[in-house]
Amino acid sequence: MAERAELLLVLTTFPGPEQAREAASLLVEKKLAACCTLLDGTSIYFWQGKKCQDQEVVLLIKTRAELYPELEQKIKEIHPYEVQEIIALPVTLASQAYSDWIKDVTSD
């Protein structure tokens, strides 16, 4: 059995699809992400003492754990929000082929 890369699913939100697409493209080009998936949604949250509701785009980022520090830094550099949602979830199970693919496309 081949060694599997430690994978992460990283989530962040953007205020619109164009910003999310630009971020996704940049992260893939820089090999910080193997794949990014954009999902439209509604966020309900508190900000500065007020309840808010906005349309946002959730960006699902598939990557390797060792790339997380650089990925987080890049998201902070390009993100328009004052406080960025950056959440990393460990992938406990993934197919061998998918794991190998992520490792391959995010390596030099």
C-alpha cells in the first residue's frame, strides 16, 4: 500500500463569485491547492454587534497539511474581509487515487 499524504479540506468565504474564482485560480496555480470548489450560499452571522445576512461564496480547498501555513498566509494576503474565515478540517479517509493526485499536483 502506498503512503498517503495527510490531506486537509480548507474552507473560506468570499463576498462574490468573481473574487472566489480569482482566489481559487491563484491557489491552484501556486500549487497550494489541488482543487477548489465554489458553492453559493447565505451566511447569517454577528458582526460588530449586529446580526447580518449576506450572500457569500464558500471556497472548498483540497490540499496537503504541510502546505497549510503558506496557504493561510496567501488567503490572508488576497482576502477582502477584515477577519477571514479560514477553517481546516483533516481528511481522515480518502481514496488512494485521489490522495495520490492531490500529492502529485501540489508538489514541485
